[in-house]
Amino acid sequence: MGLSIIILNHNEKQSVLECLESLALYLRHPECECMVADNASTDGSVEELRCSFPYVNIMANRANMGISRARNAAFREAAYPYVLSLDSDVKFISGDLFAGTAFLDSHPATAMVGPRLLEASGAVQYSCRRFLTAPVPVISRLPFLKILPGLAGLEDRHLMKEFDHAAERAVDYVLGACQLWKKSDFFTAGGYDERIFFGPEDADIGLRLRQAGKSVFYKPDIVFSHVHRRRTRDYRSPAAWRHLAGLAYYFRKHRYLFRPPAV
């Protein structure tokens, strides 16, 4: 039942320190380990982590490997059969992580659990989702398109806004910011696709899990907060263009635009 906690960081020193502080109950637990996979931060993250959290393992990558490659490398180093994968801008709020691993242990067909995520305001973040369709990323960036026939409601459906997020259920996929994995199923699925640098690696692996007969489950009794900075909306940022390239690759790879493959 041991748990490895992996936190991905790139130039978010204060956020990753706060993330670790929120997990204090687990960092020294005898059945836990914690690793920060740092993607070549230049803000002093690695030095501060080594000073403030000497018992946390640091994987200091020499270059920014992107989300998929860095997480895959950290998963390979994880010592325990369950892995909690986090972004640095996530904080643990409440619940029992070991209840999540127990759920995975008792549900062989479930590969991953998605905790409930909250906005900084305390509002529910729409972290469990239906599979992407090509219009959704366009609508999210150009919201005036929502009024056009055939496009109204598509984004809300993708975000599962009609769903009571206080209830647990199987879902298509959850945001990569916070995922609790059965490590063996992660590798059976092939890990994250390393051709995706920054999104939508979470939708991609969720679809591959479903195609392999595995499920993803949303469990709202484990709660985190997530800043969700939305770097992909700033087109002056390389992250935005890498995300668009990832979306184009995803739809080309899975050979659909409007109707996800049957699973």
C-alpha cells in the first residue's frame, strides 16, 4: 500500500514549497516517499528545496523536459506501487490519501483516481471531464462562438458542469494536475506520450486507459486546491504554442475531431 508522491516543478519555487508544506502529514510517513521532478528551474527552486526539505528526493533535470518526459522519468524512479502525481501549484486540503490507494487496491479495473480540485476561491474546479472534441479548445479561447448553432453547450458538456461534483463516479479523464495512480497500470498504458510536451497528455492517457479496458474514477472525498494558471491562453508564451501543437497531435493520433473513438 506504499505511496510515492511526485511533484513536477518548473520555476514555481513558492508554489512547490507550499505544496510540500500541505503534505507534511505524509512526507515523513513510513509508507510514503516524496520526489520533486524539477524541470531545470532557474529561480532557486532546487537549492531551496534541498535546504527546506532535505528528506525529499530531488530529480534535478538539466533541461526542461516537458510534462510527459519528466513525469515518466519520475514514475520510473518511484519505489511504491501507488503514485500521487501533482503539479507544483496544487495543495492538499483534506481527506485520506491511503483511502485512495485502498480504493484502487479493491477495484482492479480502476487505474487512476482523480481527487476533487478547488479554485483558490473555494469553488469547485471542473477537473473531471469528458473526452475532448476539436471545437472545445476553440470555444474556450473564443467564447463568443458559444452562441453559434451546434456549439452551444459543448464546452459545458466537456467540463461535466451538469454533474454533482460532490458525488463519486467513473469519468473519461481527469486533469493531470492531480492524479492518484496504480503504478502498474500507468506503465501498462505506456505512460504519458512523450511527443506531447505540454497538454493534452492527460486526455491522451485517459483515452488509452479506456481503450485498454481500464477506468478512471473521480473521488471527491480527497480534496486539493489548484491555482490553474491557464498559461495556454497567453499567446506570447511558448507554453501556449506547445499546447496547441499537442492538441493537433492528439487529434491526429486518435484520428477524430468531433466524435471520440468508441471505448
